[in-house]
Amino acid sequence: MSDYLVKMQGIDKSFPGVRALDEARFDLRTGEVHALVGENGAGKSTLMKILSGIYRMDAGQIILKDNEVEIPSPRAAQDLGISMIHQEINLMNHLTLAQNVYIGREPRGVVRFMLDENKLNAQTKELFASMRLNLDPRTKAADLTVAKQQMVEIAKALSFNSQVLIMDEPTAALTEAEIDELFRIIRELRNKGVGIVYISHRLEELKQISDRITVMRDGRTIDTVDAQTCSIDQIISMMVGRTIFEAAPEIPEKPSQDIALEVRNLNRGDVIRDVSFQLKKGEILGFAGLMGAGRTEVARAVFGADPVDSGEFFVNGELVQIKSPKDAVAHGIGYLSEDRKRYGLALGMDVEENIALAGFSKFLGRLGTVNQTAIRDTATHYVDTLQIKTPSVEQRVRNLSGGNQQKVVIGKWLTADTEILIFDEPTRGIDVGAKSEIYHLLNDLAQQGKSIIMISSELPEILRMSHRIVVMCEGRITGELSSADATQEEIMRYATQRRVLVSANGEPTNDQGIEQNGVG
Amino acid sequence: MATQTGETAATSKRSFLRADAAQKLLAFSALIIIFIFFSLASPFFRTPDNVSSILVATAVNGVLALGVTFVIITAGIDLSVGTVMTLSAVMTGVAVTNRGLPIPVGIIVGLLTGTTAGLISGLMIARMKIPPFIATLGMMMIARGLSLVISDVKPIYFNDTPVFREIMMGSVVGALIPGLSVPNAVFILFGAALVAAFILGKTVLGRYAVAIGSNEEATRLSGVNVANWLTAVYALGGAFSGLAGVMIASRLNSAQPALGIGYELEAIAAVVIGGTSLSGGEGTILGTVIGALIISTLTNGLRILSVPQEWQMVITGVIVVLAVYIDIIRRRGK
């Protein structure tokens, strides 16, 4: 028997219009964490979806412990001991944790058709205990934080006695403390001999957790290297196919002193408490804080997406009413959601339609007819200036990579003549190369006099990009720093300045539940 | 854009906890209030005879609504239940009256007819990927057409088999305990509801119906054969329609081939009033029964108060919209 648990060779896969994998290869040993990295669209997820039975490969070979195997369905993969934890949480919110973990394999009662709920809960409790997870199996999945949901997903994967565990960006939505907890579990699994495939964009993590790193680019496997001896710079250059140096902070020039947007005394329940701030013209204002600090809520309030209890908005010094996104757009405010796919884009529509969407009235003729030529011209213009990589403006947005989708959203808001842009986690799930393009784009926009609010959980990003930094914690603004004297430590200090630690019942009061964990 | 989802995860999660219980309580209080209102308005309303007739009137729609509950929990819809009910009634009539087969065989024919129709809808939806609205709209017309063809557009009476009528209108309880002559229809409804509640709460089929409605893709990725279970859910819905077909044939002592249109909407209304979410994943059998009771109590009460039938429809419509709106407001948090 070879020491390889899994060997994938010559894997080809095409989607309409895209060659996703081109003779890709990958191998996994028992008891190792093997990181799989590459820019978005490099083929990592596709390759792993083939291994976990979600996609069928067009050509190639999968060898599992010396035997060539066919993996036609997720079920077949599970039966072979291969489980995948997806980037999006895949739990059924209306079911309990136990019901989620053992879905499809419920212990049955006397009659085969009946469920044995007690056994199900007992079984799950045991499973959680083995992972040292302190959760009640009867809790509904909807009531957990994202981090806890992820732990449940891992528990679910383990309940199959998986030999191979594939994790697609498991840390994307976690805080430092939660990441530590995740890594603890990953190490325990590795020591038990489980082979773990770890897909991530956070290169700094890889050295901590992985044994080997495989880099993919354009559907091909570039190389597999030892995680300890290879530098991050080397990995990045393999990913992008050229050497890019992570530039020192490139803070754009000072903004003017005109105030583009002022928010005064904004309140909404206990998620936004008395928030006031100013945004200058041509400024990038960073919003830092932990998840659940209320930054997204403030952004959505400014954009009119959620009703507020009180608060005043001034645009260019004038008091304005913003009660709906329509009002916000009318006052030149655009919001780029952290969840692009859900809120930012009509995925099934093509690039030009998406770009035209927010400023649609511009393209209407006198009789309400759509001026297709104008739409095409505008879309083509932004595809060029924003360097959106797409075969044509008629490409469906669904088929673009994350970074390019983000650019389409930016194009959409620019078309709508937006002067104030709120970016919520603009680089989440975007690979290194595309990230720095987005940074340049933000800088350019600020230079052109656009005012930008950038919400980000990545401190280096905040420090590198912002003129000023506002820090939030538990719905309050706890600090404001100028870029000159801000440090990661300083921001963290403000981000953890809590007033209410834990509510009476011991559960965190907001949905993210960060309070329990503190900051790593 | 984010306009429809104007809520944060925080508020939705907190209100979520109470969602099921609150809607049931709300529907139940609404039923009580409606009942008290009509009792005060008319002394006849609260007589045992009238209460019994309300329950009998609930039976057919209630059983249809039970089947629809499962379908809606999967985030689907079934528009064919009314005409499938009619087709089942006609098939029972053909078996019992035209062919002279024993009544139990006729009942089984009715149930199988409904189940088959549901199965076909389910296959269209799960295998051919036709949207539920369209697939069951097609089935609605197919079943209606077949009913007319098979019956030759004439009602089939059960005059040779007087026992058939007793299925619904007789009273087994009355025979056992004189003075308590509750029609069988009532027991059939509650029996069917118990079976439905059992299936939803205690069996694999119920669990997967909720899972599919909650997150179909996640259910598929968990290795559940979603297509098969979804088909089974529609077949189950069809079985309830088949039962309703036998029930209505018994109640009218005939299979009326032109009947059936409109029943599906009333069934959906009962389900929705009962708090089952059209977006799937949540719903209860008790809620549906209460929903069906609300509709028939309202219809009965308004008729007693001599409100014209046209206005009864208007009021029912308003109630449906209100029920869903209250649900939406509650989900929105504050």
C-alpha cells in the first residue's frame, strides 16, 4: 500500500464557456493537512467538488488507497469516507443540530419508517463530546453563531468516520479565537490519521496549520511544496504567475475637508447605539471591529435598508431623509454588500444588465423603452476601466470569479452616479491578486473625489487603506484613529471595549456571540 | 438589492424561536374570537347541531389541507388537490356503482387514484424539474379533464349502496353511545390529522420534507435522495386528496365530476392561516386544522348571519392576506 490516501490525476472539467480544470492533480497522505491555494477561479473548489461527488469529472483518475474509484454523488463520497465542508454553511435552519448532523442516517424506530429521536440526540451528544463541543443537540441550527454552525458541520463530517475531510475556506467568517478553536480540532483530527484538505485565501494561516501546500492556477496544478520551507512570497508568485510584492501601506492623498456624509445619533435597538460620524469628500473611512459589532447594521441603516429608531443623515451638509435604498441611491449613496451573491448581483443576468441595474432610469427612453446601445457602451466602458475579466459583457455574472463579480458591483454603483460608496468586506473571499486590484480601485475612486466607507475585519487591510479609522464594539463607536497613529493593537483595544459582557442567561446578546470568546 | 430582507440576522434569529408557537396561538385565539363573535350574534350558531355541521364542513377541506401542508413545507405548492379529489371521487363511483365492486375496494381505488396523481406531479417536479406551480397546474387540468371524460360529464350516484353515504354522515359513535351522534366525518378528519402529525413529526418522510423546505441543496449534499423524497411528499399529498375524494363522494352520495375547482385555494388558505411558511421549512398539522376550522367557522357563521356568499368569499380573502401579513410583521422582529 502506498502512503497516499488519495491521488487525483489528469482531472479535466469544463463548464459552459469555461475550462475549469486542465489535467489537474492532487494527492493527500494520511494524517496531514494539505492546503490547496490559488486565485479565485483557479479550480480549487471545482477539484474538491469532484472529489466529494458534487461534480463529475470529464476525464481523469481518482485513486483512493490504491483502488481507482468512481464518485458519482455526495452520498458515494461519504460512503468512501470523503466529506466536504462547504464555504457556505449548509445546515437546515429549521432542524435541530442532531437532526442536521444525522440527516439521511437517522436512527430508526421499531418500524423502519419511524425516527428514534432519543437515540439521535444521545448519539449527537456523544459526537459533540468527543470533539469537546459544548452544544445541546436539540438546539435549532438557526440559533447558533456562524462559528458554532461550522463546528456542527465538522461534527457532521466526522460522524461519517471520514478519512478525508475537505474544508473550503473554513475561517472566512471566524474570529481569531474561533480560528484557534478550529485549528485545535483540525490538529486532533490530523493526529487521528484523517487527511485534511484545507482551501484558504488566508496565506498567513497556512504556515500555522498545514504540512504541504499545493498551488493551482488557471485550472492546473502548479506545484506542491512543503509548508515549512516555502515562503509566502513564493506561494503568492506561484499563484499569480508573476512576482508581486505586498506593497507597504499606500495610503492615498489627504482628502479635502468638505464633508460628504454626516451621520448623527443613529440608533436602532441594541445593535446601533448613538452612532455619529463624518465622512469627508475623497476620504476612505475604515470601519473596524469584530463581527457583530454593528458595522454592517450602520451601513445598512445609512443605505436605508433597515428601519432605524432615530438618527439624522446629512449629505453635503444638507439634512436628508433616507427611508429606503431608493432614497439612498437618490442621494448618491451606494452599498456593496459583504454577501455579493445574495444582495449585490443578479447572478443569472449578464454583466451589462447588472451594471445597468442601479442606474436603470438613465437608459430609459421617453416611452420607457430600454436603450440597449447605451447600456452596452456603459458596460463596455466599465469592463475596460475596472479591468473586469470577462469574455464579453453578455457573460452571466454567475460564471465570473469573486473578484470580477465585485468589480461588476462597483461598476453598477458608478453607473448610478454614486458619490458615497459603502464597501462591506470588499475583499472577502477574493484572492491575493484580485485583492490588490480592488485596493487600487478604491484608491482611484477616492482620488476622483468619491467618498468611501470601508468595513473590513482584516486589520492589515484597514490600516493599509484608510485615511481614518472608526472602531465599533457592541453597536457603539468606541474609538476614532487617524491612519498615522493607528496600530493593530490599538484598534483591537477599542474593538473589545465592551460594556455589557454577557446577558443574564449567559448567552451573548447579539447574533454573533463573539463576546464569549474574546479576541485572540 | 437588499430591500426585501430588511432585517439583521440578530432580530430574525431571536424572533425565530417563537415563530411556531406564536402563530399557532394566534390562529387559535382567532378561532376562539370568531366563535365567540358568532355565538353572540346568533343563538343558533352555538347549537350542537350547527357545531357538528361546521366540523363536517371542515372535514373535506381539512383533509385536503393536510396533504397540502406537507407540500408547502417543502417550499412547493400543489394546485391539483381539488380536481384530483374529484377524479378520485369519480373513480370510486366507477368502481362501486358502475362496476359493482365492494365499497372497500372503491375506497382503495379512490386512494390509489389520488396517490398516483400526486406521484406523477412529484415525478414531474423532482425528476423533470418542472416548477411545482406549473406541474400541479397541469395536473389540475388533467385531473379535471379526466373526471369529465370518465364520468361522461354526468354525476355518478351511489344509490345502490346506501351504506356508502354512512362513511361520512353516519355515526359510529352515536350507535355506541346514544345521544352523542357525532358524524364519522369528524373522526375521519381528526384521524387523518393524527396520521399526518405522526408522519410529519415522527417519520423520515416528515423530517426530509422539513429539511428540503429548509435548505434543499444542503439536504442533497447530505446524501439524502431529495428527488425521491420530494416525489413521496407529493404522492402523500395525493393520497390525502384521494381520501378527500372518497369523503366528498360519500357526503354528496355522488361523484360530481364538475366539482373541485377552488378547493385547492381554500386548502392552501387553511395551511397558510395555520402558520405554515410558503418559503418552506416550517409548518404544523395542528395549525392547518385550526386554519381549516377558521375558514369553515367563518363561512358557517356568515351564512347564519345571512351575509351573501359573495361577501363570504371577500372576507375569507381578507383573512388569508391578514394571516400572512401578521406572520410577516412578526418575523420582521419589532
